[in-house]
Amino acid sequence: MAVVVASGHVSDATMESTRRRLTAKQADTVDRLGRAAVELLCRDGFTGLTVRRVAAEAGVGAATAYTYFSSKEHLVAEVFWRRLVASPPAVHDSGDPPARVIEVLRHIALLVADEPEFAGAVTNALLGRDPDVEVLRLRIGRDIRDRLTAALGPDIDPDVIDSLEMLYSGALVRAGMGYASYAEIAARLEKSARLILR
């Protein structure tokens, strides 16, 4: 679950690596690995991605990279998690609950809309069985649920939140399978969310 301090910045605890606490130098290494992974994904796609190749691209030893990431799925999921928690929650000015939910869902979908290879890799990674991915999948799910609850208020029926989570997850899978771009999926989320919240 993301912890946001009063100033609106995400606390250091939420940015901890899945596997260990990080010093400043280690955090820099993890960031370099994440940037290198996205660059490789854009060039070679998910099938061409390996932790070893990412390490070489980032100028880091493979053994070092594996101390942070157990698999390429773990690496990609971690990059998405970091983007999500670094992205501030929406300020809900609208009095229209569906508009607030749509703002949340669109914002999350657009985190990866400009990088289709990375976006597809996120979908693949989050479907993985790696135990470290499982930890991140739970963190990501809690963060998205918290954002949806904040948009609708604490008295909302939990079944509505569950339906919206399923809508978002299904939308990511559809985009990852190539049925639509992530930008198109963001637009479709709006229509579907309004149907659920009618």
C-alpha cells in the first residue's frame, strides 16, 4: 500500500525494493536497471529481454542485478510499481463520482500508453508466478483499490470497487493481447466505468 506523506511525496518505504532495503547507491543501481529494461523493451520486446542483457545495458554485473530482481517479470513489475507510486493520486474536484473514477483509471492506464512494448511487458509480467511478482501484484492491486476508494468515498459498496478492479485488470489484459492500444483502452474504460456506476 502506498504511503503518502503530508507534503504529497511518496515516502521512501513505499519505494523499497521487493527483496531488500536499499542504500542510496543501491537505489541508483535499481533505477539504472529499470531505465535499461524499458530501453531494451522498446528496442527488442519482452521476448528479447533478460536480466543479463538489462544488467549489461545498465553497466551492472549480472550477479548484482540478480540480487535485486529474480526474473525479467520481477524487473518489469517493479518498474511499473515504482511508476505507479511515484504518480500522485488524482485530486478529486468533480462532484461526479463516475468522473472521479474515470480520472483514476485513465491516469493509471496512461502511465504506460506511450510505450506499447513496456505496457505489454507489464501485462505479461503481472501474470507471472514469480513470488516477487506476487508481492508486487498485491501492492499494485492495493494501490489501485485505494485510489478507487478515495474517488468514490469509503461508504461505497465493496462489490462496485471489485467490479472496477476487474474492469481495469481485464482492460490491461485486452491491451496486452493487442486488441487495442493503451490509449484506446483508457477511452473504453470511461464508457465501461459509467455503465458500472449507473
